[in-house]
Amino acid sequence: MTGLPLVAILRGLKPENAEAVGNALVEAGFRIIEVPLNSPEPFRSIETLAKRMPKDVLVGAGTVLEPDLVNGVHDMGGKLIVMPHADTDVIRRAKDLGLVCTPGVATPTEAFAALKAGADAIKIFPAEATPPAVVKAWRAVLPKDAIVIPVGGIKPDTMKSYVDAGADGFGLGSALFTPAMSVEEIRRNADDFAKAWRVMRAG
């Protein structure tokens, strides 16, 4: 992963707020935006973000539970498929449509199966149940080029221990965005995460 390898997970985003929230994230340096499909009218938000964000921003969906939902994301211009599980049928549908796919895994068995099915990265979920020591153990056996992204409960001050263990990036949820937050608060949170990442990598 290049640039800022942080995924903004916008669970609960409303379509009418999509452009403003997206702009705040992009201004902070974010280039990966995920709208979970259990959000209000998620396909409208995905379509808005796909059309209005800069071309280098990867927009897509999270909580994609069925292969047919992949088609809907693709039709709205989304290019990213994320899910909490490692359903190989969803992975293959995403890859058939040329989309980036990051399935959720909780065991090495799931991780290897997802990578074999064509996953572009693996989402370690929930990260709260997979501490850095476990990520380090996984890293010892996973392919060296596998992209590992912990998701769940990540905050600016908890990223370093995961990176030291071998994480390549993070998915960020409620510490970055909730529907109740103002755009200004979301921008501040995004800035905090981006700054923490850059300081960590510079050090």
C-alpha cells in the first residue's frame, strides 16, 4: 500500500452528507473510503463519492455479505469490496469485476483461503481480539507480500504496536467517524490519524 494506508469506514453515513465528509477525509490525506452496506442508502453514498472524489481515491463498500451485492457496488462506480468474513464466492465475484477485495479473517486458515481466492489484502477483524503478538505470529507464516490490515478499535496511539508487528495499514471506524459527528470533528479526527501515521513512519 502506498500513500496513507488508512481506510475510512463510514458506517451510518447518509447520502446527503457523503460529499462533505469525503472532502474532509481527502483534505487530511485519506485515499480509501468504505461505506458499509448497512448504512442508510449506501449505494447512493457510494455513487456520490465515486463521482465527486478525486480519481486517485478508492471508493467502495463494506459489509458486503453476498456476491450479488458486489454487482451493485460496481454499478455505482465503487472499486473496493470489504467484508467481515472470508466468503470466497464474494472474493471471486469482486475479482471477476476487476475490483479490489479485502475480506475479513480471524484465523490463519481463513487468511490463507482468502489469499488463495484472490484477495488483495486481508482484514484482521476484530483487531481487539487479535493483539499485535498474534499479528506478529501470523506474519511469520503469511506470504511476505500479503497486505495485512487490522480493523476494530484502532486509535492513533495504538497503531505503532501493530505496525511493529507487521501491519501494513488500518481500517478506522468510530474513532474516525460516526453519523453524529460534525464535518469539522471528522476532519480533526482524520488529521489526528494522518499525523500519527506520518510521525510513526518518519520515526
